[in-house]
Amino acid sequence: MANNRNRRSRNVTSRPATTRRRKPDPASKKGRVYSSMSDKKKKQTHRKDTISVVSLFSSFGLGDLGVRAAGGRILAMAEMEESRCEFLRRNYPDAQIVQGDIWETKDEVVRRVRETLGDEELFLVVATPPCQGMSPNGMGSLNKSKREGKRAEIEARNELILPGLDVIKQLRPLYVFFENVVEMRTTRILYKGKQRFVLDVIAKELGFEYVGKDEVVAFSAYGVPQNRERLISVYTRDSKGTAALKRDGTLLPPRTHARPITLRKAIGHFEELDGRTAAKSEHDPLHRVKKLNQYHAVSHTPEGCTAFNNPCSHCGHPNDSMPRGKGKDRRRIQCKNCRRLLPRPKMKDKATGRWVATKGFPTSHRRMWWDKPAPTATKNLMVASSDNKLHPEQNRTLSPAEVQVLQTVDRYAYDWGKNPTDKELGDALGEAVPPLFFEKLTRHLVAISTGTTDPVKLRDGCDREPRPATARTNPTTPPARKKASARRRGRATKPRNPIKSKPRGRKKAERGTSAPSRPTTKEDSKRGGNGD
């Protein structure tokens, strides 16, 4: 009877027929591509919101996923391009999407936010202005256009921060943070008829009401598996935030990863693809790659190296690359020893029909390292000639699905639509701020404002890399063995003699006065003493 008591009868249903849950119709989601996250995590992202947020220069809204996961109720999102606004409307149905040039729509953004807020105080404004005018990638072509008179000396895209500051001053949020490339520190814009640094303009426009600090952040210290560095500027007018900044010297959250996550750990489980032809996975629509143009050269490239330095595949001669410079920017493609073509990037000249080396930087056609974090993801994530885009061992570039993992987008629910193009995927993932960092930063600011936790710094040395072994730290040497044995016994090591700890090169007279003389013996002469 005890066993039958817990046994469910087959003739009795577990719940009424009217309350049975039906499985979703697969035809309603046919063709749509979602980021690879479990349904359980998707439900967690739709919990009750706690803080009000406004997003400026939202792009595709990938970074705002972290803000929303941290409890942010995004009221309005401003974006210029209509195609990107379609992604925002699909993934942020409750937000006011304001499309257009922010110079013309800034008043509309303020009006809609005020109508939604009412008497409530705005908590946060996230501003991620375009970085193309500041980024080192493509800076050579920009400078060339300026010299030729095709582009103005002051990049107009860099001045988009000014209308963003107008929105911030009118809404007066408790916190605001800006994100951009590190070169923003040295970028100038035209402000009131003079060229001023962007950061100086931000501080002057916000006035004495706001206090803040700009810091270069390596996202790998927060669990992002790539070497991506950005300039994060956080400002606040909250009294608790001001006290936290004065106490800790920063408004950024403590670093969570002393050692970065390697590429192998991040994407080592993905299905193998080959770039001899365009390939894609049957299980993940975003795990796809283009045809690799320089497939032969890439197939001979070892891990972490560039195809421009491949040795000869016939005789093995290393064939050092020709020095680059004016008039010598074409690299060697013929072996010095056997005179055969090298497995390096090359193309046929249409005029002469001869093979010539393709141009490229030292980071072009370069493989990544398995046991290091991935390089910074850019918009050209599927272009092999771009910097550090080749898979460590497979003959292809990384797929958008793998870059999603590197940008931590796969941890959040995101609807890519029915058939996102390669350009849309490249622009979205290359320009995105890792939402994992935005989530940690937002949670940290909420904790400061509400006083739920006391933000503390990490212990000294906790976020540093281990020092390489030296002779003094080698456990086989006597000093280290003595210290290790003392620690095992639970006793402190003997303090050093202050007389013996003087710097080397002291005079003999000092040595004689500092230490008492002692009688010499024959044993001293064997050790280099003065025994008779």
C-alpha cells in the first residue's frame, strides 16, 4: 500500500484538460535564428524590471542585452539606420525606438522618455557613439583622405557625442556611462569654435553636478574570452555613487577573472567546417563560413602564424619575407633555394599573367592561438585578409556563431530574424559591446545606489598573472626549500640580519666596524678566509 500510494493512476489526469500546456507550433518560428541559449535562461531574462534606462547609439542592441538582464527597463533607444531599428523593434518590443539622426531626434527622445517616466527619476543612460572616426582600424585611409582634401580635418562622426550630451543634460539620470575605443582619449572635436578633447568636452558639459572617471577596461578580466579593450567613462550625480568613487577610486565592478578564458575553452566544442567551399552546420544556421580564397596558403600556415611567412612546401627553406617599405611592399613568393612558388597569398597579374604577392599587414591571413584569448572581434569577422581572423587549426575563418560566444551574446536571447546577411552579422557582432560586461557594470551601479552590497576591491595580487619562476622561487634551491618547510611547520621564517642585508659594494671599513672580528682557523682558508 505504501508503494501504491505514491503511484499515479493511469485513469486520472495530472491536471484538467483546459490547463494543459500545448507545445509551440514550430511553423510560427520557422526560419528564425536565435542565439544559442536554453529556454530556462530565456525565461530568466524576462523577469520584473527594476531600473529605468535610455540607450543612445543603440546599433543592433546587443550590449543592451546585459543591461536588461541586470534589471534594466529600457524606455527608449535611439538609432540612425532603419535596418538596425528593425532588429531593435523585434528584440525590444516595449522600448520606444527613435530612428534618425540624433541631431534631429534628440528632442523627440527626451519627450518620449519624459512621457513614459512621469515623476520617476531616470536611473541610467548608456551612450556608445560610433567609433569609426577614432578607431585605429582604417585610420590610414582616413588620414589619406584628409590629405587629399576628400574628408574634413575634424571627423563629423566624432561630434555625435554633443547631441547625446544634450539628451543627458535634459534627462538628468543618476548614472551615465560612455563606451568607445581607447583612442577617444586623444580625439579632438570642434567645440564652441575651438578644438577640444572629447573627454574634456564631456566633463565640461556635465558640469560640477556629475563626477566620474574614464578607464581602459580589458574585457577579458570580466569573463569575455577575447582581448578587447575599450575606454569606459562612468559619471554619477548620486551621493552614494560619489562616495563609492571617493572610497574605491572607481565605479567599475571588481574584476572576476584573474586568468582570461582561452579560445580553446570558448569555442573548442564547435563542429568542424572546411573553407575550401562555403560550408555551414546543419544544427546551427549561424555556424557558417565563406569560401576561403587563399586556401592553399592557409592550409600550410601553423597556429599563431601568418601565411605571408610560410616556408617552402617542397624543400623546406624558410625564405624570410622581403622587408616592407616604400617600393618594397610586395613580399617574396618564389623560393630562394628551389625557385618554386611558395605557399603564400598571391594572385595573377591580369596584365602580365605572372603570380604576384598580395598586399597585407603582418596580421593578415594569421591564425589565432588556441591557448590564448581571441583577438578583438571586428566587422570583418568573415574576411581572412583582415587581422587575426583564421581558425587556429581549421582552414577557415571563425563563424558568426563562434563570434557570438566570444562576444558573450550567446548567453542571452536574441532574435536574428529569418535570414540575417553576413554584413548584418558582421556589423552587429563587430560593433557590439560584450553584454556580459554591461550586465556586471549595471548590477554594480545598482548595488551602489541601493546600498544592497558594499563594493570592495579584490585582494592585492589577486588579479595579477603569476610571475615566472626564478632561481629564488625555484623550490629546488635552498632558500625556497627553507621557506617552504617553515610554512609547513606553521612557523614564520627567521628575520634577516640587518647587518648582512646592506647593499653590496660596501667598503671593508664598514664591514669591519659593523661586525665584530672573530679568530680565524685553517678551515677558513679553505673557504677563502685569512687563516694561517
